[in-house]
Amino acid sequence: MMKLNTQILKTDLLSGMVVFLVALPLCLGIAVASGAPPFAGIITGVIGGILVGVLSSSNVSVSGPAAGLIAIVLAAVTNLGYETFLLAVVLAGVLQLLLGIAKAGGISSYFPSGVIEGMLTAIGIIIIKKELPHAIGYDKEHEGDFYSYELMDTADKGFFSEIIHSFNYAHTGIIIVTVVSLAILIAFNKVPFLKKIKAIPGALIVVIAGIVINEIFKATNPAFAITGDHLVKLPTASSFGEFFGQFRFPNFAGFANPAVWITAVTIAAVASIETLLCLEAGDKMDPQKRFSSANTELRAQGIGNIFAGLIGGIPMTSVIVRTSANVNAGAKSKLSAIAHGVFLLIAVVAIPSVLNKIPMACLAAILIMIGFKLASPKVFKHMWQSGKFQFIPFIITAIAVVAIDLLKGVGIGLVVSIFFILRGNMKLAYFFKKEKYHEGETVHMDLAQEVSFLNKAAIKQTLAHLPKNSKLIIDAANTVYIDYDVLELIRDFVNYGSKDKNITVILKNFKPAYKMEDAIHVHSEQD
């Protein structure tokens, strides 16, 4: 067991380093685009990593500044002033904490998998679209644009126009660094020898190579040298007094200002929705298919936002891109998210001058690879093979998120999914039989005629609360239809969740059409 824990520690520290490299410029850029001091983004990143990481029940989710809140934060900072805005952040955190206590997070169980998959695929497409210009060397727009893919705002220009336009500003040195970075990342994913090297992540090699190549350019061919906005910009302080002077504190005199409360409610609502979406997506990406408590996450986010507002940070959510980077880097537990927060803290205190040598092209290459994994052709093939009732909501969600924005796109996907669900469930009700049980006893779960994704939350909760060393019999004899989400939930529990609790699972009378053959470690009985 000690060997396993040591291995997990090493893996999570390395994945935390990868997430740190991705999170650093995002924290800075989102803060700048929000009208806040750059240091405010670092504050939120550190708190989101360490404090929320400790309090969260998720093993893979990463929290920090969210680009989806940029427009709200920018308007609030402009209208209220920064110190009064910080009070709104504190109040938003209190509201999120109350939502978690009231168990409002259960809504996340009602997000269909097709919609979540469509959202993740769209995010991958947007990442690639937004990073290609910076991988080429185009950085002539406002400072926040590098990070705007998380805002999911792609309607300002044609989908390909910015990429085509960026070739007019191509920078040879940046293109060389991008090509080398992509080659390194592909090699670490494809070359057997490099794939076995777990002690050094490919992203770290990319950053080191980028710095070395740029230093060579400076010494031998200044025309190729990467400078200015094309490098990471971490705030530097020449003394402890100057460092601590970057912290800001809320103006509690604004407590009676109605605009402060309106801002707080807006931030709490949007941040909570984005957090729940990311939490559900993170559980889906988790290779071990573990369940995370949405209510625990809301409470953790609330506490994180309270602390961020108290010392000068901007609002946070669970964020999809950093969570994706975490999963792709091989994170095994929430130690990875905590480690990325520790690395952010160390970096801003100890080595800002070194980090300011990192070319943005290296980070663009890392994000492009993450985007490709999210929007891989394999995902489209898998959803197509899952049937039209999964593929149609998936593809509509993906298109809507890319064309409009995250929340509206997911909303459209949900409407489409609900249409298909209601059409198939108008006539038949759902019945669930639950018996009292104790450790070591047998639990019978008899599925009704129609089991839709609307029943997913109840089944998920029951599976999560089964006692250790028990026996579960799931009988599908009476079923006419079982929704894909529910089948996937049962399949994941058989393959992963039951093993953690040493639960024996017996599937009875599941029709061949349900395709449960890949549910391993299980006894199957046909009456």
C-alpha cells in the first residue's frame, strides 16, 4: 500500500506541475481581462488550488479564475470600484456555501451525458481555434484574448477568419518553438520509450525546451527572439513590503448597496452552474469513474470565494480546461490540484523572473494537444455508435457552444435532450424498489418498465451509499427501455465503484440490446 501511495504522490505532483504551467498564464490573463490587478488572478488560483482542493470531494477537478465570469467581473469592477466589488465576491461565496448546505447541487445529476460530451468536444474545438493564432505569433488584440477560449465567445469573428488573419503576423521564432513543442508532446504520447517515463511530464520538457531555444535565438539571431507579450508576464516584487502591498481588502461599507447584492447573486448563480457542469464533466473524464459530491463542491467553492474576496482575489469556479489538463496529465487524486496551487504560490514568491522567460507558444502547444484530445475523432465515432438519441443532443450541444457560448449552448443541448426523453417517457412511469440493508446483506434493485436519465440521480445516490462487502442484484426483467446514461452509470459502478467497496454485483435479465457485455467483474443471470 505504501508503494502505491508513493506512486500516486509522484504522479500527482507531476500532473500538478503540468496544470500549474497551464494555469499560470490563465490566472494572469483572466484577471487583466476582468479589469483586476494581475496579482488578483494568482490569489484566486492559489486559493482555488490549495483551499478548494482540500475541501472538494472531486479527485480531478481544478478550481481557479474563470473566464466565463470576465464580463460580469469587468462590469462590476467598473461600476462599484475594486474594493466594493471584493465585498460582492465575499457575499457570492456565502450564497454558494448556503446553496451547498441546502443540497442544491443535486441538479448536476440531471445533465445528460450526450450534452456533457458535446460541451467537452466544443471546448476542445474552441481551444484549438483560439490557440492557433498564438502558436503562429499573432498577439495584436487585447491582453485577455489569449485566455478568451474559456469565455467561449467565438461569435465576434468568423470561425476561421482570425486564424487566417494571424498568418499576416507570423513570427518565425514562435512557429519554430510551437513545432518543437508539438513534436515533443506527440513523442511523449506515441513513442513507447518516452511513454514509460513517468518521472518527467512532456509539458515540462516543452517549457524547458522553449526557454532554451529562445535564449539561443537571442544570442545568435535576434530577429527570431520571442519577447514582450509573447512571454509569460508574472508580477514581480522587489521586497516583502511590495509583495504584501499587492493584496486588497473589501469595502464593507458597501454592504447596504443593492448593486453589490445584485452582483453577488449574479456571480453565485453563474459560478455555481459552471462549477456543476465542470464537476460532472470531470467525473466523466476521470479514468476511474469516481463520483463527486456536488453539494460538497458548492460548499468548497463558496468558502474559496469568501477567502478570495477577503484578500483581493477575483471569483473562481471549477474550470474545465485546467481539469482536462489535470486528467490528461494522469492525476490520480485531488493532491494534483492542491500541488498546482502550491506551485503557483512558490512561483509568484520565489521565481517570477524565471517563469517570465517561458514563451506563450509553449503553452499554446500544450493547450492545442489538450483540445485535440477533447475533440478527437474517436469521440464523434463513439457518440455516433451510441445511437441517434445520444448523437443528436451531442452534436447540437457542440455546435451551439462553439457558435454562441458555454451556458447558452449547454442550455440548447438540454432542451434537445429533454425533448427526446419526454417523447420516450410520456406514457410510462418509473418505479424504484429500495430495501433496508446492512453491511453484508443482499440488496435487490428492480428496474421499472421505463428508466430514463431523470432517474439517474436516485440510482446514483443508492449506489453511492451501498455498504461495503454487500451483494447487489440489479434485475431488468420488467424493463422495456433503459436510458443510455443509466446503463453507463451501472456499467461504471460494476467496473469501478463496486470494486472499491468489495461489492458483488449480479445483473439479471439485461437484454442484449443494452450491450452490457463490457461490464466486467460481474455475474450475469438469465431467468
